Amino acid sequence: MKQEITQLVDFILSKIPESSIANKERENLANSLRNELTAKYTDHWYPENSTQGSGYRSISYWGGKLDPILISAAKKSNVSSKILELHLPQDIVIWCDPYNVCYRIGDYGNLFNIYENKKGLIESAKRSMAERVSKSSSDFVISAYTTPVVMRRAGTTSHSGPAKSSGSNLNTDVNTKSSMSPSNKMKNSSTGSQQQISSFNSQLPKYIQTTSANP
């Protein structure tokens, strides 16, 4: 969270010319923004599902109205909010999510990345998709917290005991400290499981593209 907030604060301050405020005021505004954002995002930060709470974490300058968090930060740093109104782009929305900070200007503008951790986004997408699949009636189960994602046919032994041979119930292992190592699980996976993994991983780039910058 600290990295993403730093990137967001730096982006906002980059829009304010150095000649507009003194260095001390700029520093105070940066500190106030960091404190305000940290307080707002605490308990609303979900690295396991980066887009969860995205709307709540967003800040904006829309329809001539500054986001309350920007007004509060300016007031606490003794900087006029008029400075932000003057230099921030009109109708800008900034999203600050785990592994990604981006913005859009206007309803139909393009999304632009301020900061992106692609590895973190991929891992978040894997976990999010894993949770969805594990709740479905699929014949395969994704172990959400292993990398690469491990898929096992229902019917193998889990911590809860032997699975029913009928395969009607799925056994989900989401324990990172499983007694069976990821390498052993991979060795025990069937050819069909390997094909499912390949199919799953091939869809990740598309999933990231559609979810990481979700307004």
C-alpha cells in the first residue's frame, strides 16, 4: 500500500508547478495526502483481489468539485485548495489499487497507468479466479495459494480425509503449508490437469486487462 500511495501523491504534486507553492508547503501537502490516504485505505486494501474496494479508494476532481480527501489534505497543510483546483485536470478520476494506480479524464477517456506491478496483478488475478472456480461445480479444483496454480482432479486425498470415490464432492486445498509440496502435486497431476492449467494461464493476460483498471 505504501508504494501505491507514494505513486499517487507524486502524481498529484507533479501537476502543481514549482512556482505555485513553496517547497515547504509542497512537502506539507505531500505528507498530509499520504496520511489521509493511508487512513482511508487501512482495512480497505485487498492484495488477494486487487479490484475489490476500488471505487471506495478512488479520488476525483469532478464537475468542479474536489474530492473531500484532497480538500482535507490541503487544509491540514495550510495550502489553498484553489491550487489543486487550478492545476489538476478537470473531471479526473484516480484509482489506487494493490499493484496498480491509474487515472482517466472524462467519462470516455482512456485509462493511463501511473504505477503497475504486473507480477502482483497476475498473482492477484490467479487467486481471484481460483476462488471463483473453487466455488463452482467444476471437475477440477484450483489450489489458490500455490504458484503455478495447481489443479487436481476430485478424488485425491485432502486434509479432511479420503475423498468420495464418486467424485460428486470437490476437495479444495487452499493451505499454503500443505503436507504435499507443489512439486509433488504437479507430479501427481493428470494430463488433463496440465491442459487445464495451460488453458487457465493463457487467459490471464485478458483477465488482467479487463480487471486491473476497472473503474
